[in-house]
Amino acid sequence: MKLSEKRSNMLHGVLLIALFSCAAFYIGDTALMRQLSFSPLIIGIMLGMLYANSLRNRLPETWVPGILFSSKQLLRLGIILYGFRLTFQNIVDVGLSAIIIDAIVVIVTIAGGVFVGRLLKMDKEVALLTSVGSGICGAAAVLGAEATIKSKPYKTAVAVSTVVIFGTISMFIYPVLYRNGVLEVSANQMGVYTGATLHEVAHVVGAGNAMGKEISDVAIIVKMLRVIMLVPVLLILGYWASGAKKKLQTAAPIPWFALGFLVVIGFNSFNLLPAGVIDFINGLDTFLLTMAMTALGAETNIEKFKKAGAKPFVLALILYGWLMIGGYALVKFVAPYLL
């Protein structure tokens, strides 16, 4: 096959994924999806899975490279551009106690999830992806981890589905618990609790807005700090992946996109670009990540979900219990002593 033909076939696959991603944005803009705070990323993976289980076998196999390109290269670019949503000033704004709470949540969730996964005799990569998604920032974290350890697409889809289920549940439960006085915390503490324990950024925004601006502002900043913690986690995973695969090399592979993510945060901290440009970049980034999620969904069929079994959802439920109960205990009883 000529090089021009290969490029043309790849372009067909990329355009197919782009078309599904446009549909994800259109669906995400409906009143129901806005009310549920379902981001285009989540809708994209659903559409991709729908395609994988219906039309996939009816389209040319030569389009597959374009789908894989979307799930790999575009994913890495999307993670890098995600840094334009953050600044290092965010770290200063939340205060030391919130930073420590975030760090504890991330470390315990990931390490505990991997440990529980072993007890459940789960696939190691599925357990890791599920734990990273619960511990940091949902689908974006799962995508970053997937790109680092190079797991199979269906494992990523399974991990993302757990984030969708339990993150959405929390988004509705947290405001109810707070309004009815079940959670005896101040508005600032509720903001820290929400940002430190909810899965997706969209979930934090949805729950925060339902409880008021004072809570929402704190929750979003605390959540974005957890996103920053994705960088060291991915670097550690790079070394872990190298050891697990026993590669014959002296140094572990460095996930350069993670370092690029950190560099972009540093650049964005200087506030050199106009707000309109940042908004455009963030919109483009959301589209790229939606394409990556859609492509991953396109590589996932029901049979692979059956292969994963119920254990990932059991693990996610255990982590969900820890985030709700353990996170509340940290904010209520530990945080006051960290000042």
C-alpha cells in the first residue's frame, strides 16, 4: 500500500472519530445531559462503544489506524493542553491543609485500590486504572494512566465506566447530604470535601453549583490541585510499567506528555495569553480528549466487558466508600490540625 493511501485511510478513521465527537458535543448540549453534568468525554466513549458493538465490522479495517491514532497521539496532546486549565497560583489559593488532604486522598486511593485489587485477584492494569480514575480526576486521569502503561482499550473503558457511575451518584448525593445537615461542616470544608473526593471535574462543578458559589469556588480549586498531582503519579507509573514489563534498558520510559502538562501549567501561571485564547485552547482540548475517549470506546465491545467481570465495579464501590467516609473524616477531624 502506498504512503498516500495509508494517510488517506488514517484520515478516514480520524474523521470518523471526529464525527462521533461532534455528535457527543451536540448531545452534551441538551438540557438532560447538562442537568446530569455528563461531559462530551463521557458521551463520546458511550458513542464509541455503541459503534464498536454495531457498525464496527461493516467498515473497512484500513480505517483502524486512524482510530488508534486518535486514542494514542491525540490523547497525549489533549493531556498536555489540559494544563491550560491550571496555574500554580491555584496551589497557593487552597492553602496547605487542602493540599495535604488532596495528597492523602490520592495516595491512599491509588495504593489502597491496587492492594484491594490484588485481594480480589483482579487484572492489575484494570485495578490500577480504576484506582487512578477514582483518586485523581476521573476519565482524564484514566486516559493519562492508559497512555503511560499502554493497557488495552477495553480496560480503559471499564475503568471509565466506574468513574461515570459513582461520580454521578456522588454529584446528586453530596448536595442532599449537605442541605439536610447530615454533613456537619462549614461551607469551606464542604468545598474541600467535594473537590477532594468527587471523581470528574464535571461532577465537582455540578455538585458545587448545586450548593452555592462559596462552596463551588473552593471545590473547583481543590479538584484542579488533584489534577496537578496527575504528573508525579504518571512519572511513577512510567517506572512501574518499565519494571513490570522487564524491559532491557537502564532507565524507565518517561511519559513526556506528563512533563509537557507540567510545563504548560507553568506557562499558564504567567497569564500571558488573553482569556479568549485560553477559552479556545480549552475548547479544542475538550474536543481532542473527546476524540480520544470515543476512539477508546470504539475498541471496546460487550464481550470484553464480560471478560472484565464484576470485580472492577466491586473495587470502585469500595473506593467510593473510602472517598465518602474517609474523605469526610479527613476534612472534619484532621484538616483543623494541619493549619
